[in-house]
Amino acid sequence: MSSQILGVAFLILILQCVQISYTYPNGAPSSQCRSLSPSHSENTAQQSPSPYIIKIDKTSVKGGQPVRVTLTSPSQNVPFAGFIALGQKFSSTYGDFDSSSGTMKVPAVGAGEKSPTKTLSCHSVKDSGLTHSSKTPKTIVEFDWIAPNEDGEFVILASFVQDFKTFWGHQSSEKIRVTRDSQLQESAAGGNGNQENVVNQISAAAKQRLSNYYSGCGSTKGCFGLPGGCIAGETCELMTTFQRKGDTHVFQVAGRLLGGAGYVATGLSLDDKMVSPLL
């Protein structure tokens, strides 16, 4: 056998390995929440009707109540290997899936058994998405979606993967009407229904933690904070400090986050429009 044939065979083996690396056999990563689509090389979603459906056991709930969601293949001969799902406010069109609503709860399994699903932290929100935990063929997957405590219409969105080249994206369940539960809101606010007090308490605690960052501002380090003019009064909600140490610069970033979700970030740019950010 010639060296050229061996080279072609080796190249095919490499391409097969690359293909396998993109199939996410142990579940989609949280980064896929934004596109709600697998990164399967140049393959695109099927345009034909999907053989899979999303069932819900309720179309109207109060905030904090569960909705049982079933992903299923009506035809037992067409199992799916993987999926990714999340809840979102209803929209007539879906582009980038840049938000998620509610939380996912995986049903308990018996001792020694492994759950076929696992939760994802979509958009930095814990347990807001769900995906498969193995590539074992599935014809049915069940889980609970816990409704957010806010008025609105929501849907469960999911994409199904049959194999590397065959998948269906952006399927939607029926709409779920959610009504805010005032009692749940009062409980979250410490039993008195005054959510503003909770926000003020969180803000005060955040400001206390931020106080350590003000020391040295304008003398030993540079400081930038929001809202404007907050450095002098030590009242910043968001703050970045930078200090040169030898050949490097040390940055510190801090801020107030409500609800324990989200992030604070700082970018460096050559202009004031962040057109060409360095970081």
C-alpha cells in the first residue's frame, strides 16, 4: 500500500475524531444555550417536520409552581441521542436565545442509577437549562420546569439531535400562562411584602464590601466607578480599580448583583465605543 493511501486513511481518521469531538455525547455545554443548536461542523438543522414533540401537563400556573415537561418520540423507532432545552418568555420570533426563564428540576432516580439528564447554567443562571447526560438513545425524557414568579406567557424551547448530521432546532411547547404569586413574593421579601427593603439591604451589604476597594484611589491606583462621581462619596454600584505592579497591571472588578445571578465585567478599548476591545 502506497504512502499516499496511508496518508488519506490517516486524514479520514483525524476528521472522524474531530467530528466526534463536536457531538457532545455527555451533554451540551452552557455556551450552546445562546444558539440552542449543536455545533455539528457545517451541518444545519433539518427543515422537515420534527419526529419529536414537547408535551406539558399544564398551560396555566402560578409563579414557583412546577410544570411537568415531556420530550418524546411518538414513534419508538426514531429515538433521539441528545437535546438541549430551556424556558423563555413567549415571542413570535426567536433569534439569539440571550435569556432564560424559570428553573429546571431533574426527577430523582433510584440508588445506583444515573439520571439521563443534567441541568445547565444558561446565561449564568443556575439550573435554567437542561441537556442529556449520555448519548444513549432516548424515546422519552421527563423533567419539571419551575415557573418564574412574574406575569407573562412562557414556552419550553428545545432542540433534538438524532445523530451528527441530523437534528431539529428551536421547537416550542404550547404557551404557559404564569401569574405572579403575591404570597411567594412576600415570602421572598422576608414576610412583609416590602421588596424594596430587601434591595436596600443587599445594596448596603454590597457597599460595605466595596469600601475596601476605595483605599488608594487617585494616589496608588486608578479607580473607575458607576454612577459617575461615586468614587469620592464611596457610593459606587460598579467599580474597577487598576494598579501597576512591576511589569504588570492588576485589575479588580466589583459590583452589586441582585438575586445571586449575573456578572460584572470590564473591557479595555482603544476608543470610547468598544469597537475594538482588547479584552
